[in-house]
Amino acid sequence: MLTSKEFVKDLGIDAEFHRPVAEYLRQWKLNTRVNILIVVDYRISVSPAESFGIATVINLIRNTQVGCMRFRVDLALRNGEAPTVVASPSPIEHKYRGFRFNMTDGATPVIDKYEQIWCFGFEPGNSGDTSDAPINDRLAFPASDAELAKLSEWMKVKKGGVFGTGDHHFLGASMCKRIPRLGTMRRWTNADGVPTQFGTTRIDTLRPPSAAYMPGAPGQLPMKNEPEQGDLTVQPIQWSTWRRSFWPFGSRNRPHPVLCHPELGPIDVMPDHAHEGLCVEASDINLGVTYNFGAGAEPEYPDAIDGGMKPAPFVIAHGSNLSDPPYRFEKGTQPARSYNPMISIYDGHRAGVGRVATDSTWHHWMDVNINRIRTANTTDWQKISRYFINLAVWLSPPGYSTNCFWLCAVVSHFHTVGFQEYHPKASVRELGRSLKLHLASVYGPCWVTDRIWDIIWERRLFPWEILRDIREPKIDFGGLDPDVIEELILGHIVRATFDDAKEITAAAAKGRSGEAKVTLDPPDKAFDKPLLMALQDFAEGLKEHYAAGQRLMSALK
């Protein structure tokens, strides 16, 4: 946990405000550090010296800050060793060897120390076996009922987030196939219809690195897994619309926050590779299935705890592949496919469990695929790397990102936006618009929307179903634009903290850093008054809007 001084230092505000703002925030316990455990099968490296590994992503997450959120990453290795804990591992050493999800460190269950678990599975290996029997071979270290019972409890009690991926065929199935939600959101087995490594059923997403590979080129070159998977030519992906807003004409579509860059817009590229896996479309998932790890059957997809629609997985990105012919692939012919489910997420918070995400392949993450792109540091890398960062933010348990969001909103008074745009006579929506633009530069516009609606849901100040049609409007013309509510909420947050900001400014001016007489509500209560005032304003505006519409209709008759 960071001290308030450590937190304030990194907020980008003028030094004269560091101490008074730290005093202001000291009343809260700033739980802004997310602990992530990355679990790998023994053939996936965590060392930068080996290209078949994820060292670049590990280093990226460890050195990333998003708003006030930071991340601590520990490493765990699944292999045949007896479970052991390494007291002081180096940055590229595993803290846990012979890892199992139910192992302990002294009397403490290991996974209880973490908010997220990321699984990169390789076993049962790259054999190409047409039987699924190898998945449960003891030498593949399959996840046991006892492990999964502990993991599923952690997902329910701590609401920890899980990410897991493998590759083509059944790579990764031994560790991941039976993890709740993760196991049905992605294809893991022959029985699931996994893509193969060779033949026409593979998913080869390689793209031509130059004109010499294009159809019709003299002596047209074939695309090979090496070196083309590690070149600078990426594959385009199609992001799915997550939110839509309108008022009163036209519409604006946004990707899911996991695929939203703060400055570059939608994340629409990924590294390419010669044989990827597949996720599963939500329409193909049976939401009524159960699992049983020894304590009785439990629903894989629980009902919403607020009585709304059952939360379901959502494929947020699709990939595509070119056909051979007319392109040439070293691995032979394949049909063109335009809509391969690539990244899938599940927002379990609405169902009282942790969030889950999965990817069609760990090759989107592997050093062999991304290191040249990282070195070039073009917009392609900025987008791809933000995908990894966004997952680290999104998978956190409830409260982590929303409390951080509130803190960033309060501290905005001491940024340029506060000095230049926060005027007491400005309208609520003007203030909200200014804060929204400021927060979007930190998180991205999709994240601002996501955090606000998470806050509304988490506070439960009124029945959630009242706002469901506003959050997800069903019609274009005359639809209720969620942007209006978002600006009102943010504007009331600014207004609610004017007096606090004035007190802190006065303390800074007089050098009385410890004398800012401000008493804060706890973070989980701080949103209540601005939320209620914003929704009251919205309701009044809605009444006037429809009354004006009725008068116009009457005049036109």
C-alpha cells in the first residue's frame, strides 16, 4: 500500500501542492496497488534472454502506472517439482515453483495474496494428437479438483480477475480448460473444435511484409512463420461495439475499454502468427452449465446479483486470415476467414464473481512476436502494449479502479484543467465536460464511461434496472444519451470538491501544509451526493425534453 506522499508525487501536479494534497488524502488508505500472479507452464520463459516467453509484457506491467494504479507482478511455475516458495526471487525468477492453485505460503493460501491471476498454458504440449487424453496425463500437470475448488472460491470471495490463454490445438488445456468461465470462453480441446497447427483448419493470420509476397508478384514469396511472425507487419483486428451513444441524431460507437487507447482511439491491430487458437462466441456458450469440484454443483455463469440480465461473455475483437491461393503460405492452402473470435471478456462483477478474459493465442504476447514492434515503437506498439495494460486495470476486483478514479478526479483541481476550466459560475455540464477530457487523457474515453457506470452500479443508491436502458439504449433516434449523465456526474464531483480544493490551495499559499482543515467521506461514500444530484438533474432535463417534444408534436398537428 502506498503512502499518501508516495501517491501524490506521481500525480503530475505542482510541487507546492504535494504536501497539502498528501495531508488531504492521508485520511484514506490508498489501496491503489494491484498484485498480479503470472503462472506459466515450464516451457514458457520469463527471461528476456529467451524469445519464446513473456518477459517484455512482465516488464511492461511492472513499470506501468495508470492514474493512481500500479502493479506488482510475481511469477509462478507449473512443473513436476514439489511446491516451494522462493523468499527473494530476482525479477526473472519464479517466486513459486511446482505451483498449484491451492498451495500455501506458511498458513496463507498463496492466491489470496493477489487480485489477479494470469495463466499462460502450454501443456499437454504440441503433439497434434487427435485424442484429448493427453490433457489429463499426470506429466501435463492438469489442474486438480482441489486446485480448482480453491481457485473458484477465490473468484467468488475476493472477486479476483483471471486471464488465461494457450495456442492452437490443445496447447494450454491442462491448466486452463476447467477453470470456471475461462474454460468455456475459449476453444481448448479437440472436442471443442480447436484450430490445428497444419492443414486447412489452421488459423494463419500472417500478413505480407512487402510487395514481393503479394499475389501477382514475380516469383511470389511464401509467408513463413519465421521470420514473418516477428516482423513489423501486424494483422488488423475488428473491434466490437461495446457502447453506443446518441442525442438526438446519429450515433457514436466505442470499443470495450480493454481495446481503448487514451489518445489513439480503438486498438485495432495485433501481432500476426501462422497458427492461432479461437475464442467462443457468446451465442455458442451454454450459460446454464454447472461445475463441481467436490462441494456440489455450482453455476458456471451465475445470475446477476441485482436481478438484471445474466452476465454473459462478450467477444470484443475478431481476427481474419487471408486465403491461399491467391496468397502463398509455407504451411499450405487455407480458406479466407473474416470473423475469427479473438479476445473474449466476462464482467463477473454483476454476478458477484471476478472478471475473466481470454485471448486466442499467447503469440499476441510473446517476445518472439512483439520485440521488433516494441523496438520500432510506432503506433502499432503503442496500441498493442496498451491492450496488455488495459487488461491489468480491467481485471481488478470491484473498487480498485473506481476509488482510483475518484482520487484522480479530486486531484484534477491542481492540474491545468482545474486552474483554467473549473470556475464556480460554470454550468455543471461544462465542469463535467472539462473533467471528462482530463480523465480521458489518462484512462481513455472508454475507461471514463466504464468507471462512471461501475460507480453507479457499485453504490446501489437506486434500482439498477431504472438506468439499464439509458446505459444501453435500444433505439437511435431519441435514444437516451449516457454522455449526458456522465457529464452531470463529473460536474457535480467537481462542484462537491470546490471547498476542499480552496482550503488546500490556501494551505499551500501559506506554507501550512498540514493545516488544510478538510474532512473527507470514505471513498466508498464520496460519490453518493454527486451521483444523486446528477441523476436528479438528468430526470428534470428528461421531463423538460419530452414535454418540449410533446408541445412540438401538438403544434405540428
